[in-house]
Amino acid sequence: MIGQEKLYRRISDAILARLAAGEFPIGSRLPTERKLADAYGVSRASVREAVVALEMIGVLELRKGSGIYVVSLGANEEVETLDIGAFELLEARRGIEAEVAALAAVRRSDDDLAELERLIAVMREPDVTVSEQADRDFHFALAGATGNRAMTTVVTDLWAMRERCLLARTIHQRARGGGEDRRAAEHDAVLAAVRAQDADGARVAMRQHLEAVIEHLLVMTENEEFEAVRRRIASRRSHILGTDAVMSEAR
């Protein structure tokens, strides 16, 4: 079984070792993410993180509806520079912020509730940048509601890693946009439990929210290449149709 430290790096190293041994030549397809996850004793999210890391250094390509393909052989050391990934961070946040939500439910003030409610309203804004900022501020405000400065610092640092670490930032950027109403509803569930001073309910609601974020990232990072291909085909079709129209007019 793969260990927990720098999990995506351990998986990517294992894949690179198999490529170096000639098991999967350039142009070949790797086993499915689920089979890789079973083989290495990890989650599909951890495998996706490793695949995206290897995509970023040009070794693999994830093709929607087709699989994971080897496109070149890369240097093992290059993966190290990518640092912590989004799924690894979300795993940490799921454990830590669930407890933050539980403590906030016990200690929150009326002012805290008002601020959390305001931020959820802003989350529903169509502007992705504004919505994402409100999402981040909600988590900061929830941590502040605990009255525990250590918790506030930890939550702030986890969010800072999301921007500072190249792999985490890349995965989140690929998944930007979409699901704003769903995300606001998930935060509503957290707020409802905090308002009711239901520590267990707040803990569960936060875990469910962050698990939904993991699923969203899995879907969106898988769809990215498919959408890029779809756009290229649509553009080519428009060009062909435009050319046909010009030729028709000439005749």
C-alpha cells in the first residue's frame, strides 16, 4: 500500500517507474483510474492528482471517455516541484474544518451568524471571482467564530497553500465556474447547523461540503480535455460551414 506522505508523488513515481521499465510505451493507454487506485491502495482522487501532475510535465494525457495515455517519458525530479495537490489539501481541510464548524456551532455569536449569512448571499453572485472570494471568506469567518486563533491560523494557511502550490492551484483553476448554487446550498446546511448550535450537524455538513468539492474537481478535471476537443470541433465545423456558404455564393 502507498503511504500517506506526498501521496500523489508516490503514485506518480510508481507510474513513472512502470514507464521506465517499458510496461507502457508512448501512445499506450494506462489502466483505468479505478484499477490504479485499487493497485496502489489509494482513492481515485489521489490517482487523479498524480495523473494531473504527470500531465503538467507532459508525460500523460487524460482523454475524456477514452482513458489515460502516455505521451512522453519525463524526468522523475520534475514532479517534485509541483508540491502539494488540491485533493491532498481537501483531505486535510475535510478533517480540520469539520472540527472548526463543530466548535463554531458552540461558540458563535449573532454577529457571526449575520456575517456568514451575508457571505452565502454573495456566493450566489454570477461573477466567479466574487463568488469564490465569498466562499473563502465564509471559511475564514467560520474559523473566527470559534474564538480559537490557532484554528483561524490553520484554516488561513490551508487556503494559502491552495494558491501557493502549483499543482493545487492548477487543479482548482481547471475546475473554475459552475455549481455556485449547489455550493451556496452546502454552505447553507453548515450555517443552519451552526445557527442551531448543533455541533455534530455542523461537522457532518462541512464534511459533506468538502466531499462534494472533491467530486466536483474530479468531474471538472476529467471534462476539461473533452470540452477543449468539443470547442475545436465546433470551431472547425463553423469554419467549414462558412467556407461552404462563400463557395455557394460564388457559384
